[in-house]
Amino acid sequence: MFNAREHERMSDMAAPVCSIPGRITLALLVFCLAGCATYSKQAVSMRDNLLLGRADLALVTAEEKDQSQGDVLASLNKGMLRRMTGDYAGSNRIFEIAKQNMESLYGISITDAAASVTINDAVRDYKGDRYEQVLVHAYMAMNYLQLGELDAARVEMLQADVKMMEWGEQPDEDPFVRYFSGMIFEALGEEDQALVAYRKAGNIYASTSAAQSVGVPDLLKRDLLRLLAQQGLRDEYNKLKARFDLAGFTPKKVKGNVGELIVILNNGLAPIRTETAIMTYSPEVQGNVRVAFPIYESSPKPVHRARLQVRKKRVELETVEDIDSLAREALDQDMPLVMARALARAVVKYQSQKNAQEQSPLAGFLLTVTNLATERADTRSWTTLPQEIQLARVQLPAGQQQVSIEIINAAGQPVDVIEAEVDIKPERITFLTPHWIAPKPVQTRMANSK
């Protein structure tokens, strides 16, 4: 047992920690660690259910655990999960919330920046990387297409165009979004606008192919040539036909009792960020400091191939967006600022520990523990995005058509199939935009077939 003098000495040592600033520090510690743990646990739970083919259970987890309407990341994930379960209208309602909150967070607040320097980057409001800010428009457009609201889909793509034009840098434009907007313009009969979008998409694919691992898709080359031929632009047509090495290509216009099906398959899952930490030298403190920062796993898991089957036609889907590469490139571009904030934070924390140590050894020890515990990387990202987006276009007779999308593994064996019935309209474009992550459990498939 302590005698009276020892008790008094321990009380004096603890006084700084039990003061209001000390209590605030400990409260921040609990808040930050709880927030990080909650996000990580929920993200892992969602992905585990998705990898079991249970988007319905992933949605239950997301909506039970987080009822917040102001959290951009929660809204993005819930919007995507609602979309995966076929609730396209509900998906767009929550995507709209995410979109509005992204806009409100577009500028960085002083409070937000200060918190990231004193605590960690994970306390900053999440407004999404640029590719995420654009893709939310694309997924809202896909939802509107599934709902038969083509004009509303066009509005979303125009908003995506405004967003990309704000940045003013071609490498930050998304080539798939440009290509997708051209498909929607074409579906509306706006061939001039579609041609402009296809040209832009081709240029962006060419300029970003090294970083994003996707060159100009063969489908886009043919679409561009087809519209050039339709509009009589022979010089540009002949020049591009030679550049694309498509001497045998003959444009085929959709006419008569024939329509077109465009399949946009969202395949796999985007990479998930993890955390690492290193010791690095800081001139300000003349010693080594610990900094934490986010990383992606060194090599992505290969995505499955997909093959469309309809009316004895068999068409391989082509990759038109590599979200895995987009995510990694975005983090690489952010890393200099991430590391700068981490080093500045390490200096601030070192000075706070030093000051606390001078007041009380116990206070210094507890603040050191707090600083180590709160030095966490920001591992947040839109993890319900697909790993890749794949595309196929095929002309079909008008009427109800039964469509199968076979999922093929690396050994060339089918592992799953997506069945759908589509209504093909004469001289019109019909869109089908499914997701595939993993085969559904047998009992789920049987229940859906009843």
C-alpha cells in the first residue's frame, strides 16, 4: 500500500494528465482509435460478404452499422451495395447524398488540415479521390439506364464532364467516363456529341495507357470509325483506320428490326488500403521519428475474364477501365503530401511529448503512448468499386433475348454465369450493367430462381 507521502507524489505526477488538456488528449485517443477500428472492421465485413457472393448481407452490415448521412465514404459504399442488390432508385438516392457532400468538402478547411497534423490523416473529412468523384456520376448514370431514364443518365455524364473540366488536366480525366458518355449520347441519337466523346476518350486512353494499364480499347476504335463513316468524314476515317491497323474493318449500321446490346460488367473488387510504418530521420528533432502511411498490396489479384453468350453468339468482354491501377496511381500522386503531413505530425508530437515530460514523467509517458497509438495511416477508400470494368457490344434481333455472361478463370474454365433477359428495341441501344465478385451460394441461386 502507498503511504500518504507516496500517494501525494503520484497525485502530483498525474495532475497534468487529469487536467482538462489531458482529458481532451485521452478522449481524442479513444475517439480516433474507435473510429479507425469501426471503419476497418466494417470494411472487412463488407468485403468478406461480397467475396462470398452475398451483397445482400454486406448491405445489411453497412446500413446497420452506419446511419450517418454526412459520411461520404459510407454513402458511396451503401449506394454501391444497393445497386448490387438491384435497388437502383435507392442507390441513386444515397449516391446523391455522397455527391452533395463531396462538393461541400471540395475545399480543405483549416480545422481539417490542423487535425491531420496533430492527430492523423484519418480524422480528415473524406471527399474521395478524383477518380472516385467522377465514377459516382458514372454509377448514377448506370442506375438511370437500368431504370430506363436515359435523359437522367445524360445529365449525370454532363456533370462528370464539368467536374473533369474543373481540374483542367487531361491525365486526371477518366477515359472510360468519356467513352461511356459517348455511348449515352449515341443511345439518344446525338451522334455529333458521341463522336466528340469518343475522340476525347481515345486521346485520353492513349495518353494514360502507361499509368493505367489500359490502351485504346478495340471496341472504341471500331465505334470511332463507325461514327466517322456515318458522318462522311472520310479523311479522318482513313487516317485512323490505318493507325488502328483495321484494314479489314467494315462499319455496320444498326437498322431495320435490329437493335444493339451494350454490356458493362463491373468485375471483381477494388484494392483495399493497408498501413505500414517506418522510422525516418527528422532534422527538426535531430533524430528518428515514426511515420505511418497507407499502401496497397504489391501485386493485384488477377480478375476473371468474361464472355457474353446470346443467340449462339459468343463475344469476349474487353477491359475499358482498370480501377485497381487508378487507385494505385492516385495514392502514388498523393504520397508526397501524405509523407509531408506525417513528418510534420511527428515533429509536433515529439515536441508535445518533450514538453509533457518536462512537466511530469508520467504525463510524458502517457502522451508518448497516445501519440504512438494515434499515428495511424488513412486507409479509407471506396472499396466496393470493382477491380475492372469490362465491355461488350453486340447487334441482336429486336425482342426479348436471353443473355448469359460466363465468368472464366485463369485456367479457362467457367466458374459462374450471370443470366439476364433483355428487351432489344429496333435501331436502339439497350444497356446491361451487372456486377460480379464471386459465385453466389447455391441456396441463394436456388431462392432467386423460384
